[in-house]
Amino acid sequence: WKENINNQSKYMQLAAQSSFKGKSDRFKYNKAAKLCEKIHKIRKSYKTDLKSKDKEVKQLATATWVIDRLALRVGGEKDTDEEADTVGCCSLRVEHLHFDPNGEGGDNKEIELEFLGKDSMLFKQTIDFGAPMYNENSGMGDKVYANLKSFCAKKKKTEEVFDSINPTMLNNHLKQFMDGLSA
């Protein structure tokens, strides 16, 4: 507001515990509680769709699995001339995935993911898609690994892994399971 003595602009901030700020947190919490009732349908859907012949359906399923199991943000397009080159699931490029990073060969199903995430924080993690924690449901980790490998095949390092989908498509897909759900 403009204060009336010196005609200067004055600013105020609401306290973290204010009811106004708490409303958005309560809304997010209630949405998460509703998601608990729907998550089994989402997981059942992507389990089936990971094997689809349709490339877009397969990419939607794989991206949903990655967001669900690896907790990556959705990622979106931005002007990298103006902003840092931060990445999320839908904007992963081939250069961000390093298959068999330790050079073990054989049946190794490891991928090292390395990119700048939100707030330019480095995300660097090696995921063993063959590990039991990713394969407890009919080898989904193995299928995701195979899908990611096929999405990267014959592409330049600067090309996107998920070239058939975008964040809007992914969010629209998720809204089929629950109103207002987004990645």
C-alpha cells in the first residue's frame, strides 16, 4: 500500500501460520488424501500401458512410472537463453541418461540420471531398474528400462527422450483418474 506521510510503497507478508497461507497447504493435503484412493488405478494403467504398441501411450506410461517411482518433477519447456537449463521428466534429453554407467555389461539394467533439476540443483543418481524394489509388480522396472533404452536409440544426445509427449498431455492423462490431478 502507499503510506500517507511520505507516499512510499509499503509491503507486508503473511505469517507462515496464517489461515490464508494454510488454505493452500490444506488443499494440497486433501488432494493427496484423494490420490491415495486412486493411485492403484493409475499404477494398474501404467503397468498395462508400458507394453503398448502405441509410442505415445508407452511414453505416457513410462513418464508416469518415472514420476511416481523416482519422484521426478514433470518438467516443461523454457527459454534456455533467459533461464537455466533445468530439466524434469518430460524434458529429459538423451545426454541425461547414461546406460550401464559402470561398464559392467551383461544383464545390467542401471541408468545414471544426471541433470540440473528445480532451482538448478544437480540430480545425479544411478538407478538399478533390475532391483527388486522396482520389479515387485511383474518386472515393471525391467520394462521401464527397456522402454527408456528404446526411446533413446538412434537419437542425438540433444534430443528429448520423451519426444511424443509433453507436460500438458501427461497432466491431461492423469486428470482421467482424478479431477485436478497433475504430475
